[in-house]
Amino acid sequence: MIALSFSRELRLLTPIQFKYVFEEPLRASSPEITILARKNTVGLPRLGLTVAKKHLKRAHDRNRIKRLVRESFRLSQHQLPAYDFVFIAKGGIGRLDNATLLQTLDKLWQRHIRLARKS
């Protein structure tokens, strides 16, 4: 049985880990979301989140976005390559409803799967 957890080893935790991804990323974007990725040596996909106050003023709005991104990653983790992913929220993300956001995330995960197969 496949475990669909989101444990500590599946998270980017330190600034050094984030900086590694920002140096030479593969990029998949929509108008509201950017997901950067870079191959890691851990052998597992890992996720880091950045949701700025600039785009979502209220904490519960930022938390909703982060919760949905984590859930999407958790359900897709076994299809994803061993890359470090950084989710970046852009302007207008607060206007997306949950279904649209999850659908957009699925498309971006699939794009990263294709990019990983190419490289």
C-alpha cells in the first residue's frame, strides 16, 4: 500500500535548501502560480512554500493556499520526480476558488513531470 503522507523529509526547511532551488530552476507557471524545481540527491520529491503577505493580506487566506498546495503535492508525490519544488504565489491567487487552484496545480505538476523526463 502506498503511503500518502507529508512527513518532515518531504519538506524544504532551511534557507539553504530554498536557495539551491532558486539558483538554477526548471520553471512551470500560470498567471497566479509559479513552481520552481531542481533535481535533488535525496531521492524523494520535496516541497517548499512561499506565499507573501503582499498578495494575500489575511493569514487565513495564506493558510488556505498553503493547505491546498500541500494536499495537491501529497496526492501527486508518487508520480513526481526526485526534485525540490518551491511553490510561489503571485498576484491574483486569492481570487481562485479551491477547485480551480487544485486543477491548476495538477497541470503544473504534470508539466514538471514532462520537464524531468526531457532532462
